[in-house]
Amino acid sequence: MSTLFQDLPKAEIGRKKLVRWVVFGLLVLLSALVGATAGLLLVYSTDLPQVEQLEHYRPSSITELYDDQGRVIGSFALQRRVVASYDDYPQVLRDALVSIEDKDFYRHWGVNVWRIAGAAYRDIESGGKVQGASTLTMQLARNLFLSPDRSFHRKIQEALLAVQIERRFTKPQIFTLYANQIFLGHGVYGFEAASEFYFSKPAKQLALEQAALLAGLPKAPGYYSPINHPERALKRRNLVINAMLEDGKITTQQAAVAKAKAVQLNLQHDPNSLAPYFVEEIRRYLEGKYGTDQVHQGGLRVYTSLDMDLQRVANQAVLDGLAAYERRHRWKGSLPNLVAQGIALDKYQDPDWDDEPEAGGYIHALVTAVSPGSVMLKISRYSASLTQADATWTHKKLKDILSVGDIVYVKVLALSEDGKARISLEQDSGAQGALVAIDNATGEIKALVGGRDFNESKFDRATQAFRQVGSSFKPYVYTAAIDQGATPDDAIADEPTTFETASGPYSPHNYDERFEGQITLRRALAQSRNIPALKLAERLGIKTVIDYAHRFGVSSSIPAYLPVALGSVEITLLEQTSAFSVFPNDGVRIMPRYITKVTDYEGRMMEEDFPDVRDVISARTARIMTSMLREVVLHGTAIAAASMKYPFAGKTGTTNDFTDAWFVGFSPSMTCGVWMGYDEKKSLGNKETGARAALPVWMNFMNVALADHDPGEFQPPPLTPPGAISQKLDTADTAAAAEETH
């Protein structure tokens, strides 16, 4: 080496040595940096989740309920998400999202280094963390595996995971995972669910301006909410459109047309609001069988018996029936008032306003102004007015019954595009109604209304309320008599009768305070005479009558005393309605059904329900009873239904002091029951019988339910000679009885 350098100047030798030391030092520093980086990456990667999990990953998704025609009637979810495939997302949505969130998505390997450098520079320049640099893949990694904090540690892990995801999955797969996972405001996750929520249509049908609006939401769903902040959403949407134009995804003309359009939403109605009591019954059943997690996260597909069209008719019939009842009893007042409660009127948002008002619906409105001749009201985004003519039924001056700040119950008659609503004044005194409709051939529940307003009371008066059924119990008495040999034309005495009871003699009477003397069983049932029913029950034995009621499906415990024959037993509306379906079914009872089948997310069958058929009475007895109950409609207490063009039969029921009003009736194809009353079992008012309060609701429902359908015909009853039981009907001794109206 000395030979090598002997001819070089000392200065030159010194420079070469210095270069060598510098190079050596740089190499050592670089090695240290590489080692440190490797060590750092090792530290940050030791607790990273395995991206292989994504191969089997399926996000939490909605359990959906379908009606008998496959239409969605309800859902259960912790996260409102509809899982979709890559092809379900249209090109316009893909372009919009990539343009605004990650322009180099289809070119980078998970991390965009230049974008990170630019963001870091802007953060340093501004003195804070203001610029995001995450790619779609990094956002996916964060949403799936990491916390939302913005620490350096999390950013490193996010980048490492993004690289792993890119190595294992294709770009379409990554886009699909992201599009299904991302939060887009108002409890909605994923672009398919967002499209349905904000625009009431699948993502495939999105227009440019709609796709751009959705693509702008991931940055800050709350801040850019088109519902709460439409002006911010508009600016963000137009920013997305400009980004698409810059990227050459759309033309200048397309951009101009799209930006000129206002933000127009078509919010999806809560599907659970159509049949909330029915949906709640399904929820309780499913959670009891499959568990809460499976029901709310597992994406089950539940196929139910409900008919969405009939349910709408049932809802309207019950609400209209309650409104008619309220008007008969005039104005009661006692309205809640926001001013008295110290609540600012401009801040008030009624729970009824969460859904868009609909013509024909009943809703609460806020009184905003009162003048001598009119009252102004607010209903969500609509305004409405009432005049004195609208208050005629109250028999009071409008200005005397309404004040600014009152929350009043109204019916929406019409809605206009200019934000005006036409309404009628109604009231809610607390009266409740319930309705159940069952398909005779299958036992499927086609409509179920459990009360006036599910938001105010979750108690289901169709399935949970045990109420005295009044004279709608009498068909069990007459069925027992017919089954044991009596005929409809047998005579029985309707006359003053004293029954010896444990507390002394008791003399019941009929609803009209009159007695008809010798009458046929057919007429006694049609006119709902109390004395004949008691005599029949005494002759047969009340335990026999109770046994027949149980055979019909009444599960309530029934005490063995004679007043039971007049309906002093408490039964649910569902049980009573299902029991009456035995008559048009030729003596066969098909257990009522809510669900036809349940599948998992992949379509595998989890359960399938088939009709549970049970023999109750003979076809002969069923047909005779049907003919007798037909007389109730043609010539008896339900004669108001005689004008209907379909063949109907049924029975009214009213309890003491008019606390419960019933009508349960059937056509050859459908059985429907209606109940009306107060939860606290107070009187509905004088003369509020089953025929007056419940029957009109039943008629309104059945008229529409059977329209455009072949109603069929009842099978004629067989001709039979008079039975031996009729010879002793008017000589029976009874143990005890109590007054019961028809």
C-alpha cells in the first residue's frame, strides 16, 4: 500500500482517506437507519391482525323481514348495512369515490408515498394535522382492524396492513370491502344501504349527482349530512363532481347539469313502521330461538305471513274507526303545551315527524299561531291551517280549544309540493283499537294492528291483552248444543228467568230489556239474547261449554261458572279470531302463523313452518254454525254489514258498562277480528256496542281486503231433524248468571 501512495501528494492522500471515512460513516448510518426501521416495523407489526381473515370476512348486516310477496316489511340491525357485490356498485359511483378519496387507487400498492409527503408538508406548514393522506386501502384497514385515533403508531400500522391487503386481494375486492364497510351517517353503513336510505333505490340506479353526494360522505358523514346540513352536502357534492371532471370521468356538460341540480332526497321510510306490532312479535320469537347477536348482526332472511297491502288497509281502518269514535264523544281537550313546559317552538321535533307524513295518516302537529278565525300548525316541514268549519264536530270555538304551543292530533288529508298540508282536526283521548286478519286456508296472519301508536305504547292489544269477549263467546255455547243434537230451528224460551246463585236469586235480562217468548236458536244467536244462551249452557253443563272453547284454541283458564256463557272470560283478540276460523274451515283449526321460513345470510334453510291442522268439530256442526252466524249479519246485531256484497258471518260482543267492543267475522277465505276499548278498562260510553264501535272498522277492512278477489261461497248446512235437546231447553235450571249485553 505504501508503494501505491508513495508518488501521491500528502494532501491528496488525506482527502481520499476522508472520503473513505465519510462513506464508511454514511454506510454505518444507513445500516443503523435500516436496522432501526426494520426494528420499528417489527415492533409495529407484531400485534397486527391477520389480513387472511378478510377472505372469510362478512360484515354485520341487516336481518330483513319479507311479506308474503317478498317485500321488505321490517329489519333488525346494530349497523344498517346491505352487503353488495362489486358489480352492484355502478361505474359512476366508483369513479366519484376514487376521484375524491384516492385518485391513484388502481395504481398504488396500498400506500401513496407522494400523497403522504404532500400531506406531511401541509401539516407542518399549518402547524396541525389538517390534511389526510390515507388511501382507500388504508381507510379499509383502519375501519376493519384499528382504532380511529390519529397517532403515528396507528398510521404506521395502517400502512403496513394496507400493503398486506393489496398483496392478497384484487382492487375490485378491496373496493367492495370498503364500499360495504364505510360509515355514511344516520346509522347507515355501506353505499348500498346509503343509496336505499337517502334515495329509496338501489345503488345501481344512482344518477351522477346522487353518486357524487354519497361519495362525499366518508370524509365526515355528520358534518356533510344532506339531511341536517344540506348546504354543506351541496358544496361537498359539487367538489366531488369537479374532481371527476378533472380526472376525465365526466364531460363539462355532464358536470354543469349535475351541479345545477338541488340536493333532492327521497328518504326511505322505516320499514318497521308499517306493522310495528307484528315486527315486534317476530323479534321476540327470533331472539328467543337464535339469540340477539344472530338476529341483529347475522343477516337472517325471515319470510313472514303478512300482506303489506292488507296491513296498510288494516292500519287505516283502525285509525279511522278510532277517529269516528272520538268525534262521537266530542272534544275533551287536555293537550300538552310546549310554552307551558318552557320548550322553544322552533326547536321542537315531534317523534311523529321522523317519517315523512303521508296522506291519510294521523300525526301530531304543533300549533304556531292562533287568530279569531284560524289556527296555523306545523307538521315536520309542512305548514297547515284550520278554520272554524274544521272544528264543527267539537261544538266549541277553535280559539277556545287551541293555544300556541299545543300539540294536537290531526289527520293529513293532502300534501302539496310547496310545503302546504291540508288536515282535519282530530283528538286522541286514549281509546285503543286492535285488528287481526287470518287466511282461513293456511292460518297465516295477513294483518295485525296492536294499537293506535306503537311509538307511544309497545303493548300489543292483539296478542297480549286479555279482555272480556262479551257475547262473541256465545258461539261456543251454540256449537256445543248443535254438536250434541240440537238444530237451528229448535225453540227455546226467552222469558224472565230467575237463577238460584250462592248469593241468592238473580234475574238477568237482555240488552234491550225485553223478552221475545219462544224463539228459535237461530234467532236467539242472531239477536244475541242472553236468557237463551244461559239456558243452553245450563242444560249442556258449563264445563262442556268450556271444553268446547278450549278445543277451539282458547288457552285462557276459564272458571266453571255460568256467566262464562255470556262472555265473562278474558281472551286475546288473536285467540278469538283464530278460533272463529274453525267455522269456515269445516271444523278444522289451523294454528295461526307469523313465519313461513327463515334462512341464513347464504340462503341456507334454518327453519320452515308448515300449517298445524287440528280437528275441532264435525263439518256438519261447522256448516250449521256458519249459517247461524250468517244470520247475525243478515238479520241480527251485525245487520249493518248485510249490505256488503260478499258472504259474511260473525258475532258482535259488548261487555258490561261498554268497556269492550268486539266483532269477529269471516268470509269463506278470511277471518278478521276487531276490538276497541281503553287500556284501563273504563267505559267507551253509552251505547258503544260491538256493532257501533268495532263492526265499522271490520267492514272497512274486509271491503277492501276482498275487493277484486273471488270471495267464494259458504258450504250449505245439511238438513237434519230436530234433536232431543230442544225438548228440555226451556225447563233447564241454572246455577248462576250475570248480566251481559249483546
